[in-house]
Amino acid sequence: MSRDTEGQSSLKRACRKCKYILSEDDAKCPVCGSSDLSEEWSGIIIIVDPSAQLAEAIGAKRAGRYAIKVR
Ligand SMILES: [Zn+2]
């Protein structure tokens, strides 16, 4: 588990439903399949282990980057 507020410039959109942060070429969320995406988000939580308590707390089902706030 780690928090990182840098490197955000290379990341474009976050899923409004599960807050997963998509890579540039993802057209929809690879986690929940939603295409409800937002470019207005802030903060990054990096989930390395989806079975960790932090992952459960934010509802992360797979490893990856998640936004803390999505508008
Ligand atoms: Zn999603």
C-alpha cells in the first residue's frame, strides 16, 4: 500500500463508479466495465494487493491505481 500524488499528469480519466484510474488507451473501465468516466479527479491510491484491508475499504477488486476523489 502506498499513496502517491505525483505522476498524475500521464493519467487521464477515472471511473465514477469504482474510482479505478484508467490508462490513456482504455475506452472503458477494465474493472467494472463502466464507461462513466471523469477527467476531474484527485489523489491516487495504489493497490498492490486486492485482498489487503485498504483495497477492501475502497472497494478495489483488482490491483491498480484508484482516485481518492472523483467528481
Ligand atoms: Zn469502474
